[in-house]
Amino acid sequence: MAVSIKSPRVDALLEQLRQLTGRGATEIVREALELELQRQRRLSRRRRLSAELPLLQEQATETARPFNPASLYDEQGLPA
């Protein structure tokens, strides 16, 4: 799919980046899109994990067993 950008602001930003980096417009746009896609995936994952966290906490609470430090050692005080 070809992209045609009709924004003077975007053109100006692209030209500034071309001058600063010496890279072509396609490379600059590709990199910007890849970075934004990574950012959106991170945000999506963070939202999904935030939504799942209460259920995971509830499950952990329900399945947790009391911990007795004495159970780590035998009668002589050695690791069990």
C-alpha cells in the first residue's frame, strides 16, 4: 500500500530528520512506525496484565499454604 502524506508539518519534520540523519524518507518512516508499533504492543500487554492481575492474586491467595521455616531443617538443625 502506498502512502501519501498531505501534511506540511509532517513534511517539515521528515525533512528535518533527513537533514540531521542523512537517511531517506522511507527509512525514517519505517523506523518511526516500528517504534510506535513496539510502544503500542507494550501498552497493550501492560493493560492485559493489569486486567489479569487481580485474578492471579486471588488464585495465589486461595492456593497459598502457610510457610513454616522449621520445615526446612531436620531435628539436628541440618537442611532437610
